[in-house]
Amino acid sequence: MSGASLMVASAALVGLELADDKSMSTLPLAAQFIAVMLTSIPASMLMKKIGRRASFFFASLFGFSGAILSTWSILENAFFGFVGGVALIGVFNGFANYYRFTAADAVDIDHKSRAISFVLVGGVAAAIIGPNLANYTKDVLSSATFAGSYASLVVLYLFSVVALIFLKLPEAEVHNEKEFPQRPLMQIARQPACIVAIICGMLGYGVMSFVMTATPLAMNHHSHNFSDTSFVIQWHVLAMFAPSFVTGAIIRKVGELKVMLSGVILGFACVFVNLTGSTIMHFWVALVFLGLSWNFLFVGSTSLLTRTYLRAERFKVQALNDFIIFTVVAFASMSAGYLQYYYGWKAVNIGVLPLLIVALLSIVLLMFHEKSLKPDMQIQS
């Protein structure tokens, strides 16, 4: 998460510096999300075959390689080399996204939402580490701005490998589950709760990525310096993850749908603030709302998804979910730079309103659907 927040704060600005066509400045971040998308299904299948822990170790090789290639590309002024380096980091992140499911799988059903939240609490530290690391190391290698920032990622990924050494998972993690009956994937995916979980997961993450990716470019356009951008991104990431201390407990008390509904409302609040001004305070408040919106939608939808499948079905459903989410996120981050460059900050924010409306309608419809069901008909798997 620290590496991801470092890239959010800096990758678009590096792209703006290296790219001949400035509208392609967000292509590196888009390449990262495309790599996450393409990795999501193979990563899940590999985890099913060799286990979560071994797969996470394997993924660290891509993280190290991507950090080294990104650093070299900045030093050599190679835009597409930087795109490739960030894409390799995206492969690493494609595996790392399964940490939340790994936690959920390791506990009983009553503690799944809390386990997911605890994993995301790591983002609180990331909110401080990532943007500040980008800010304080960007001039370490004086010949190329931000080369030092990407070199520092090697150290971050080394720490993640050390942490994996201490990871302990249930003995039953790698076992033959063919003996357990499994429903076809499409049968699982047709459940209303599964549909809404995927819709809100992809739209919540897509809206967040779209606005967040354009923010450094918009702040640069409005003549804010990078320390201000780093400050805004830091608070944004903090807002993304700090609620995770309590989100799981709130979900257990009021349910996923009410938490997800709150996330959509906060998304609308973000857009409203962004449309009213472009001072540092406007960017700060809006990005805090955006982070809170993402947390409630992402944790809520992930928790809701875990109620729609049996343990033996988890790998294929999780893979489908993340593939769809990061397909949308990749498109959002790729188009954000183009829309910001040619049409401006207001167009970026107006552009996400239809997505928020769709998420709102899907939640409301599921609320009415679940109210119409008898208790014994509701999903408890």
C-alpha cells in the first residue's frame, strides 16, 4: 500500500515529464491497473495450486524488478520503460490484493468483515509513508526527479518479503477441494448480492481511481507545488484506510448495504466540493471524502461478496471479482489523464456522477430485494 500511494502521488507527474504526448501522462498508472487486471485470475489460480504464501513470495520478484526498471527509466528519460516498470509493480499488486481474501478465509464467517478491515488498516501507515517517501526522496538522485522515490520501493518490497516469513495460515489452505460440491461460476454470479457486490466494488474503485489519478495533474495545473499535492494524497490515503479500524465492526452492526450506501453519498460529496473550487482546501476536503467513500464501498462490497460463495468456490469468485474491478479501474486511470488534459478538472468530476448513480440504484434495489425475502431465503453461505 505504501508503494501504491507513492505511485499515486508521483507516477502521473513522472509521466507528464517523460511523455512526448502529455495527454498520456497517466498511462503508467493505467498500465499498473491493467497489469493488476490481467494478473487477478492467474494469481488466484496459482494460489489454489501452490498456496497463498508461496504465491506472495513469487509476486515479490515482480515488485523488485518493477522498482529497478522504473528507477532506471526515469534516469534514462525512457517513458515506455517507466510504463513497463510500473506495470511489473502492478503484477505484484495483483497478487497483493488477495491479502484481504486471505485474511477473510482464515477466520469464521462472523469475523470476515473485521479481518478484511484489519488488513486494510495497513493503509494508515501507507498514508504517511508513501507520499512522504515520494516527497523526501524525489531529489535524492539529483539528475532525475523521482528516481530516488522509485529506488526506495526496493526497500519497501524487501520489508514485505520479511513480513511473509512470519505469515501463518490454516493447514487446510492447500488441499484438494474437488470432493466438495461446487456451483457453476455463472450461477454464483447471478445472485443479486453477488451482482451488487461486484458493481459497487468496481464503480467505487473506478470513481476513486479516476478522480485520484487526475488530482496531481489538476493541482499542478492550478499551480500548487508538489509538497501540497503530497499533503493532499497523504490525507486521501489516510481517509481510505483509517476507517478500517471500525468499518468491520460497523458492518457487523448495521450490515454491508448501509455502509455501502454511506460510501456512495460520500462520493457525491467529493464531487460537490471539487466543483466548487480549486484551492488546497477544496482538494483536501474532496479527497478525504473520496477516500472515505472508497473504504465504505470497498470493504462493504468485499464483505458482501464473501457471503455469496462457499469456501470451495472462493478462488474462482474472487478472481472474477478482481478481474472486473481492475478492468474498470484500468480504464478509469487511463482516461483520467486525457479528460483532465483536454477538458479540465470539472469534466473529470462530472464524468463520475453516472457511476455513482448506478451504484446508488443497485444498493437501493438490493435493499428492497432482501426485505422481500424470508430470513431463511437470504444468503448465509
